[in-house]
Amino acid sequence: MPEACILGIETSCDETAAAVVRGGEHLLSNVVSSQIATHRPYGGVVPELASREHLRAIVPVVRQALLEAGQTYESIDAIAVTQGPGLAGALMVGISFAKALAFALGKPLIAVNHLEGHIHAVLLEEKQKGNAHMEFPLLALVVSGGHTHLFLAHQSERGWTYENIGRTRDDAAGEAFDKVAKLLGLGYPGGPMIDALARHGNPKAVRFGPAQIKHRNRGTPREQQTLYDFSFSGIKTAVLRYVELESMRDSIAARRQALDAMDRPSAADLRALCDSKTLDLIASFQRAVVDDLVFKTLAAAREREVRTLLVTGGVAANSELRETFSIEAAKEGLPVFFPSRSLSTDNAAMIATAAWPRYQAKEFAVAEFSAEASLSLR
Ligand code: KG4
Ligand code: ZN
């Protein structure tokens, strides 16, 4: 009997995505419609616009995913959809569509946690490479525009279970990239721009001490404190202070204006608009964030005697983060895995893959399930 095909649907933030995955490991299609152009003028995701764009894109995106997979509404075996975490209104578009589809077709519906999806993006590609076996305990750093979490994963009879041993106290790492890029007039989203520009600057030029990325326990109840927490709002303020001290405002305004006049600026266009002081600041900011992510994650891995490390989510696309993790984890003999760049950022292939063990266990969503903006992963 051919293995079951799952149609995955993802609308938690600013990508409308649908994908078909067979047997939890064969990627038949992966369609992502990005809303970057809609949100760019605002320098960040506008929730109401995101919901509206999902509503516009959902039908064509799902149709395209089925078409590319050589499937039809009738031939798929189940529908998986992101339940949360994410923007409530955005999640509801995908959930309403998936529910209606499941009801009309009489097919099972599976609710998936977006963060587990990011973890399964790595597993999907490793299975494709023939590396289906992962050693436990396993540590996953999920690092994106909305999340910076360390999950210790264990294997149990009912699949994987997760312990959240670290999280950001304020901004997510991707959010810090986006806010610093906005502050420096580099456009939106900031992560890919900073990634491309950082290699042209001196990462030691501006010193961001640990004080800027140290979290404070003040005000957090003891039971909510975890050992490996992150904090990225201080470094954003430190960048702002540097900009003021070095009188960089006028050159930033000029860059913003020049970029606004360009249709689709390339990394080279952007570089031409940055002086060496700006490039040094960008390189130093990226180095500080990367070092903090790498060294806290490796400390957690050591402490919890982790055997496998996964790094996933939008920021896992960052070149310096990948390189530093690869070098530092190798020194400790710890295998580290990343998704390819296209599966690092939001997609539905990861949702269809994470749904596979639930499909096999017949863990289907109840008809009343709804969007959970702050759904936690356990
Ligand atoms: O996983 P994702 O698509 O959406 C969320 O679930 O948040 O992550 C998007 C985030 C954005 O903040 C974006 O700036 C960041 O990932 N990002 C990067 C890179 N590519 C995307 N950050 C650093 N370097 C990159 N190359
Ligand atoms: Zn995500």
C-alpha cells in the first residue's frame, strides 16, 4: 500500500504556505507565498494585513501545492495545519480553511505546533539524506522572528516530548536583526541584509559587552526562570546609542531614501550605500548575537549531556551562525544539524512532516480546536 500523503498548511505569520509530504519524509511539493512586499513599507509584520493576505493567497497556494505534488483534494489522506504559536488572526485563516476542507472531504485533520514544525524541518531533510536516526537527548535551538527557544527533546512511546530549558525574556533574535536593520535604514526583513553585509565589516570594531545581552531575573517569578534564557533588547538599545554618539542619523536617512527609490535592491546595492563605520557596526552586532546564541546553547548541551544538536527557524539561515555552530560543536564532538535555507524560514513542509507521527497514532484534532497564539511545546 502506498504511504499516506499529508497536505500541510501554514499561516502563522507572514507566509502563506502549503506542501504535500508522503510518508513523513518524501517532499512532493512546497509552495510558499511571501508577504514581504506588503509589510516592507511598515518595517515589520502588520497583523491585520497578514490575515487579509492569507485570505487572498490560501486557495491558489493550496491548489498549487496539490498540482505540483500530482495530487488532488480527493487523493490526499489527511490535512495538517498550524495551531500556534503565531498571530491569532493569521492562524485562523489557515485553520478555518483546513477545517472546512477536512469536513467537506471527510478526511482527518491534525493540529501542529509551529515550533515542532521547525524542528521537523531538520528531520525531514536528514531522513532524505538517509540519516533517520538521531541520538537522544537532543537539544533544539528554535530561533526566528518570533521565537528564541531551547528545547530538550526526549523520545517516548507517543513520540517526542519537549522540555523548554531556555527562552528569550524580551525580543526574539530575528526581531533584533529586523529592528536593528530598520534602525540602520537597511530595509525589511533585516536578517538576510545584515547577514550579507556583516562579512564586509570588522566584527571587533564595536564592543557589545555581555551586559547588553544579559537577561535580568528581576521581576520574573522564580518558577518561570530558566537557566539558559536570552535577552536581545539591550543590544538593540546599544546600537541606537552608538548611532547617536557617532552622529550616524543623516547617513541613515540618506540610505533609507536611496533604498526607497530602488525597486528591488540587491545586496551589492545595499553595500554601496554603507560606509565602513556602518559595516563595522553591523558585523559587530551580528557577532555578538551569534556568540550569545552559540555559547549559551553549547553550555546547555554540555550540562544536559546532549547527544545531538538541531538549529532551526528563520535565523538558522544566517551564515555566521551556521559556521560558528559547526566549528564550536565540532570541538565538543557534538553533531549539529540545520535545515537548508529554504526550510529554515516558515513553510508548510515542516507542518506536514511534524504531523506524520500523529497521523500514524491517529491523534486527530477535535472539531472545536482553535488558534492558540501562545501555544507552548511540551
Ligand atoms: O521562521 P521565520 O520565517 O518566521 C518566524 O517564525 O518568525 O523567521 C523569520 C525571521 C526574520 O526575523 C528574519 O529577519 C530572520 O528570520 N532571518 C534571518 C536570516 N534569514 C531570515 N536572520 C539572520 N540571518 C539570516 N540570513
Ligand atoms: Zn517560524
